Amino acid sequence: MNQKLLLASVVAALTLTACSKPADESSQANPSAEQVANPATPDSTAEHATMQEEHTHAHEHHDDHAGHMHIHADGDAYQCGDQTVHIVVHNHEGEIEAHLNHDGIEYDFNQDPSNKNQYTSNHGFADNQKTILTIDGNKAVVTGDTNQVLLDCVKAS
């Protein structure tokens, strides 16, 4: 019986010793106050520069406009009755585009080569409906396939 108690005591002591070692190692893994105060080392600076180069490289090849994640909601505000929409017109890789943000949905339009004030999209407010955005001065009008006016807007001041 004494041997069983002795064996149980040894196992308990070994278990406690084994449990305390990771705690000691984890306290060593925590950086000292000096290390926290001076985190920049030549190695970490070089690593940061390499990561920055990789990040820059990842954005160099934006061949497809459809996959981009730019937000155009900061465009000009237009008041359309009781609704407000935002419209941005910009040059994207040599083509003039317009983006209309309506109810949290962004619609992309391409400039009509025959009419610089008109922008068209094959993806309108309804399924499979061609949509036309006409911007003339402070007025913006969105029409559908059959020339029905979907939005009649005035630029907010």
C-alpha cells in the first residue's frame, strides 16, 4: 500500500513539474519592456519592406474592372425626389465610366461614344434591362429600356 502511495506521489510531482515548465517557457516568450519599447530591428525592418513590396506587387495587375473593390459612394450627391444617389464619373484605363450608387447598390455605366453626356449599362435596376444615365449640367436622369424615367435627379448643393 505504501508503494502505491509513493508511486501516486511521484506521478503527481512529475505532473506538476511538467505543467509548470510551459508556464516558465511562456513567460520567457513574452517580450521584455525594452523589447516592446524598441521593436524595430534590422531584420524586422527588412521583412516589413519585403511585405510592402509584395503588397504593392499584388495591386499592379488590375486588368479587369469587374473585380475591383473601389468604393465610389463619395461621388457627387444627387437628389431624386426623396432619395439621394451618388454619381462618380472618371477615366478608367482610357475609358470614361460613371458609377451610380443607389440604395447601397453600385451600378456601372460606360460612356456612349456618340453622346458624351450619356452612359449605358446592360445591368439596370431590373433584370436584363438596359439602363441609360444622362448627365447634363446639374441634372441626372436614369431611363430604362423603353425610355421610362426611373430616376430624375438634381445635383445637391
